[in-house]
Amino acid sequence: MSKVAHTPLHIGVLLYGCGHHQAAWLMEDSSIERVGDITYYQELAQLSEKGLLDAVFFADNQSFPATTDRTMPAFWFDPIVNLTAISQATTHIGLVSTISSTFSNPYTVARQLLSLDHITGGRVGWNLVTSMTDLEAQNHSMTHLPDHASRYAKAAAFADVMDELLTSWSTDQFLADRTSKRILDSEHITPFDYKDDYFQVKGPLSTPQSPQHKPVAMQAGASKQGVALAAKHADAVYAVAWNMEQARSFRERIDTALRDIGDTRHIQIFPGLVTYVADTYEAALEKKAKLDAALPIEDALKQLSFFVQQDCTKWALDEPVPELPPLSEFTGPSGRYETILNIIQDKQPTVRELLGYLNAGGGHLTLIGTPEMIVDEMEAWFNAGVADGFNLMPPTLPHSLEDFVTYVVPELQKRGLYRTHYTGQTFREHLGLS
């Protein structure tokens, strides 16, 4: 595989419903009617490719808790099926699907990912998660989700067997030689007999190795176990960081975990990024204010309850946020919880103000202003070494994504921080990975 010049700053986009702001669907020009239309996602991916983004990414939830009339069916399509349709409407952009090790069969997943990787010439990545809710578990013949430690022990085994499956044989062993009457070099396609407490997989996979060696491995957990899993298996990590201090702390944790296992790799880190951009700061702020004013408070409180793992629906909106347990005592998803603690420490907000910070993307870096103001901060994070790029989380879709492509990408290019054209074909090449 040819090696391409390193692109300094990477940008992917997390596609979610009609935008990450909880009030996005209520806007008069929202895309709510199209969330079940595959051409909508194809057009979003085409817009992302116009902006030369590295990848489009789909999260996932394997339950549908439609408990109110305002539930967003954001995961209408299975992410791999959605990405397969998107692949036929794009030519370069990477395609990243979330995969749950708690519920998935590794052989089936490896076959799906490699099939799509061959179909696209090597544009696939996968984001390994352990899932978060009992509702998901109850759709997979479980009464409740296994505890955190058990989920990550299974995730580590899942990643190990996936490595075996994804590299079990190469197209070099597909001979198709009529003269010698040999289709395969079967001597080099042998079982690997993986066995542990979670999986027994004989192998090999029925699909050969990827055009990019293997699909790019992503990870998103911020717990101790999640960081250890990333250090062993990930090429890149999605991160939650409200400020540069939190981003720097996470970078140090990843680097320490790599040193602990004697690994000299550089794992790329992509914090989430929410942007409101316009020609002036005031116009950008107005875009946020309009969305915030339409926010359904009841829904926002339920989301906060999930983030902090306690009932917040009775909290007084205009009083300070009640005291929360320290991170060391929290047993839920730790990355988002750490962000909430940082926001409270930095801003001393009322409950209503905290909801305002969280209502578009859940507390990721949020930048408001002109293209120059936004790129100043992105460049500062990049130069500080705390971010190799960003995972864009547009408040509205397609409008916030259009704004980013129209306003921010040219400013990044002007400063030499971003590609002016794709120089490779595979997702690994986009990220500068060998």
C-alpha cells in the first residue's frame, strides 16, 4: 500500500437524526421528515465528502425506548446497511460503524465489515463499544446489562478474535489459476482455533483481508478499562472533552496506557466538536439561542438523568446543580460524567444553564463565532497535541454541516491545516496510518 503525505488535522462527522441539538427537529427548516429516507444520509455523506472530511460515523442503540411522543428515531437503519448504501453514492470518504461487543457475533461482524471494505476499496472503520442500557440487553435475551468490568473483559476478547478474523487470509492466496487448476493456496488458509471464556471461533473467515490491511479500529470508552482496550487495539479514539484541560488529561491517559504495555504507537484522538458559525459572532450566537429557546426541558432533564445515573427531573431549574458524587465513585459511562463535573466546576451553573451546555452533543467542545474564531481554537488544540482532529457533531443537519463546509473548511485550508483534495483512497490513507 502506498504511503500518503500526512494530513495535519483530521475531521469526521457523526451523523445523527436531523442534528445533535435536541430541538433541531422543531426548527421550521428541519429534516425530521427525512430521517427514514436513505437519500437523506447519502446527501449528508456527499456534503461531507465535498468538505473533504475523513469519515462519516454512525453511533448505534440496540433498543427503541419510545417513551414519549418526542422520541427521535435516529437509528432508523442498521449502521452497516446505511453505510453500504452511502458507499454507492460516494467515492472517497471513510465509513465508520459502531459495533457492540456485548451483543455482536464476531464472525458475522468481521464478515460484514470486510465485505463493505472490499466493496469500497478500503474505506471502512469500526467503533468498538460495550453498550450502556438494560433495554438493549433485553433485546438480546438478557435480563440486564452485564457489569462494566464484565463488559470490558468480553470487549477485549472480542477485539482479539476480530484481529484474527480480519487478517485470517489474504487475496494473495486467491490464485484463480486455470492452468494449474488451483483456485486457492489452501496451505496458507488455515484455522486459527480461537478459544477463551467468551468465544470459540475456529476460523478462518470466508472473506479475505481488507484492501487497507484491515478496517480502521476506533474506540470511545473513557474508563480505565476503555483506555486500556484502546491502547491495545485502537488506531484512533473518539473522546469527550469540554475544555483543553480535560483533553490534555485524556491524551496523557492514552499515552500512559501505551507506555505501560511497551507500545510506541501514536493513537489519534478526535474530541467531539459542536460548532455554530456565521460571518459575525452575534449571528452565530443567535443560531444557538434559537435552538436553545425551543429545547424541550423535560427531555433534557431525562437525558441529564441518564448521564449522571440519578433522577434529575425534580431538580429546581434556576438553582445551582446539586452536588454530584466524585468521578471515582461513579459506575456509569465515565467520559460524559467527567465532562459534566468539569462544566459545573468551570461555570457553577444553574440546572437550566447546565442543560444549555449539554443540549447539543452532551458537553463536547462547543465553539461559537466566525470561521477565524473557531479555527483559532481548533488550531490551539491541535498545536497543544491534545487533538489530532475532531469528530464534528452538527447541531442541525444539514444546515450546520453546510456551514462548516462553507465557512470553516476554507479557513482551515488557508492556514495549511487541512487537505485541499483527497490524496489516497482508503480510510487508513486519509488518517496517515501505515
